[in-house]
Amino acid sequence: MNDKQKSLPLVPPRLPQNEAELERTIILPGNRKQVELKTETRRQLESLIGVYPTIKEAALWKRVLRRACQEGF
């Protein structure tokens, strides 16, 4: 594991506060992994998790949040 991978946070700085936010927070990082988000969508993601993630962060956080959703909010 290189230094950059070690420093990748396992979860976003802010976690969803309810089930609706959790669902949206799972969708948006998936979109972020594929494309640069447009301004409004970017702002929405930032307001949900506190930052605009890198592609690698988005991929990791999506997996972590999906597991949280499966385990029950």
C-alpha cells in the first residue's frame, strides 16, 4: 500500500442523517466515479458529505455507505 492509499479516509467527513440522505449519498459518489459532476449536483454532494471527493474517495465511500445501508440505517 502506498502513502496515498494509506491517507484515504474510510468514510466521508459528514455522514447522512436519515435514510433519504443515505440513499442519495450512495448514488452521487457512483456518478462522481464516472464523470465530473455539474455544479448543482456537486453542491448537493458537498452538502451531504461535507466535501467533493476524489474519484478514489468516491469509490471507497460508496462501498462503505452501501454496506451501512444494507445493515440498516
